[in-house]
Amino acid sequence: MKIVLNPLGSHGDVHPFIGYGIELARRGHEVVVVTNEHFGPLACAAGLGFIKLGDEAFFRMLRDDPNLWHKTRAPEFIFSKGVFPMIPRAVATLREQIVPGHTVLVSGSLGLAARLVQDLTGVPHATVHLSPLAFRSLIAPPKVPGMVMPPTKLLRKWTYSFGDAVVVDRIITRPLNAERKALGLSPVNRILWDWWHSPTRVIGAFPDWFAPRQVDWPAQVVLTGFPLYDERDVTPVSPDVDNFLNTGDTPIAFTPGSAMVHGRDFFTAAAGACVKLNRRGILLTRHGEQIPTDLPKGVIHVGYAPFSQLLTRCAAIVHHGGIGTTAQGLAAGVPQVVMPMAHDQPDNAARLVRLGVGATLLPKKFTTDNLAKALGTLLADPSTLPRAKSLATKLHQVDAIAATADAIEAMAHVRS
């Protein structure tokens, strides 16, 4: 088959699709990645086809805007500035890639253009939701930033309806239906209940023990597990980092996310917590301007290191709660402290706490003293590390990337 992968977002959104692409190409399929040019070198280094959708300036504009990390403003910013301006070009680009009867589209949660192409052409399409936040439920609703979910199904239904009328219809439904009208398609509603889930196949890229499948999720959902691709084949741990890891006690890793460029306070608190706890630390960011100029002894800055090679050699990880970092922390079997800001981060953090392997600090509480206390408590709890190691063992029993490739291949009998 020709398989067109259309992820949108930061490294945490794109990495899984590179992993899927490598596995699908290994199986003999033609794989093309359609996303921002920022990820072109990575896709090409992985041996995959690549088509640019948006330039580096567009990527940086989205990444650098503080609204990307705002608890309530982030969704509107992403859709109004990131998703909808690209839809006409994305629809045209994806349609050009379709070989009738031979093509499958695979997109992430923000892949509205791929869903439009599916409606236009009937091409088989899989929606990959990397985090449970994408699935609404009246039984076990996810934790949505800025929304307090009541205890009963009736009140939850009303809350969702109110949110749709006040927020979703304005920032998603109306502009989406304007795009549909321009393409000659009829309007749709219940966008986040139904439409953004492909009717062909929906893949939940996480295990059932992290977010159990609910009976009110779409029937076409299959859970395949966490995709753990992290560039280790392209960007391995550097000799300097390897030497640091080998010459002292196990450090604590800190990252506010690959797309975060406003993390100076995060890293300042991180360095201070290392001093208070007398622990070594690794501050991870590609944007070195966020790092304090005078780091204490035993604390280093690293631009990037694949978590699969790093975290098993760390005592804990402190991060923003993105699903990719959350999954890598679970795979490494280490305790996690999460500072959730927006998007799926509060929900992922809450799930780590329920699993007994994590703690949460809100941004306003993320200070040196509070972070040191949270880390000290988590690391001193004799039950945390065994639970984390047990979950890591369970996670590694499934090849999630292979399972996802199986689910994508299963659509081959559906012809465009």
C-alpha cells in the first residue's frame, strides 16, 4: 500500500508517526510523511518519503506564542492559528497523494484535513489519538483544562453540551463547516463526539491499563499501546552525556516539553531543587536560552537525548505531562513529577497519580521548595518505584508500534 502519514504538532506528536512509518516501510509499504518542514530531516533520516506542509517560520510562530501553553486559550490558538489556516493546502496536498485503491491516510487528532479528504474521496483513513483526552465519555470523562466535570451522567452531558455551544462551535464547528461548504460537502455537528474520529478506524495509542476503553467510545476504536519511538536510531545519547551518567549517582531529568520556549522559571526551580536534594540533574531542552547561566555543580544542560536510552539511568523525571514524555517515563519505570499546563497534560498527570507513580505541581506552585518537597516525598515512598517497575514490565509486553501497523494494514481491504 501507499500509506500517507499526516501528523501535526511538536516532536511529541510527530515521533510516533515516524515510528509507525519505519515499521510500515519495513513491511514493504510506500510511506510518505506530510507535515511541517521542521521535521523533514528527521523523516528523511528515517528513510521515509517526505512532503512539506508549512514552513519553518510557521512552526516557529506557533511554538513561540505563549498562548500555546495557556490553560484555556490554547485550544482556540491551535485551531485558529495552526489548523484552519493550513486546511486548504493540506486537503490539496493529501488528495494529490491518493492512488485510488492503493492508499491509506493516517492522521493525528488535529488531522481535520485528512478527515475532509476521507469525506471527499472515500479513501480509508485512520485517526490516531495519542492521548485519552481525545475520547469524550459520560462514564469516565478525561480531565479537560478549564472544565469541572460533575458526578452524574446527566450533568456531564449538559456540561459537554454547554462547552460545545460556547466554545467548540465557535472555534471548530463553524470554521470547519465553512471549509466543508467550499469543498461542496454538507455541514456536520457533534465534532468532538463523532466526526473527528474516522469511521474506518480509530487508534488509541495507549494501553488499556492507562485509560480503560469505555463503552461510550466509538465502536471502531482499538487500543494499541504507547508508541515509544524517540530518534534513538538518528540521535543517540552523546558521549558527554553518557560519561556524565556513568560518573556519579543517578540524576533527575527535567523537561518542560520539546516545544516550550518559555521555560526559564521551570529550569530555575529544577536546578534549585537539585541543590536542596543534593542530587545531580539533567536539564533537557533544544532552546538553551531558557537555561540559567550559572548551573550548580552536578547539573548539566543537554539539547536532546532519547528517553529510551536516558531515563532508565535516571532516578526520576520532572516534566510537563505531554503524553510522549509520560509514556517514556512509564516505559523506564521511574517516578514522575508533572507540572501540567494545557492540552492533555492535566489528564495525563491525573492518571499517573492514580497509578501511584507520579505527583502533580501546578505552574503557580512550581517553585524550588515545592518541587524539592514533591520529589523528596515521591522518591522516599517505598511503594513508588516497585509500582513504576511493574508498569514498565507490563508496557514492554506489547509492541505498540507493530500493533498499530497491524491495525493500519487491516484497512487494506477498504478501497478508495
